[in-house]
Amino acid sequence: MTKQDLIRMMMEELGYSRRDSKVFIDKVFSIMIESILRRESIKITNFGNFVVRTKKKRIGRNPKTKEEYIIKDRAVVVFKPSVGLRKELKMK
């Protein structure tokens, strides 16, 4: 599903205009991105959690040359589905 699909679904299911649907979806994603950049967790009931975690530095290896190098610490976003969503997925 793409952002355009979400906009179209809002138009069809809620009767919003394309412009209003786009503004709404853009704002939701903007707020989520701002929260993630502040390293805040996002918890959406009956859907799941987006959590920012730090991956520690480690040694990597170039598969062609076998040369080792250090992969620096970095932030990653992890999604953990809610218990309800996991149950729904198991049923399908």
C-alpha cells in the first residue's frame, strides 16, 4: 500500500476531498517523522509500536575483498505489531 492508496481510501471510505485527504495523511506522517527524529516511541493501540533503537558499532566485512571495517553506531526504527494484530495475522 502506498501513500496514494491511503489518500484514495480516505476519499472513498470517509468522503473527504483528495486535497483534504492528502493534507491529513501528510500531516500524520509529518508528526510521526518528527517524533521519530526526537527518538520518541509511537504507540498506536491495536496496531503496534514504532521504537527508535541504537544499533551498536560492529565489525563488517566486504564479501568480495574480505576487508574488515567498522560499521558505526546508528539509529534504526523498529516496528512491533500489537498482540491483537499478531493474532489477526495468525488467523489469515
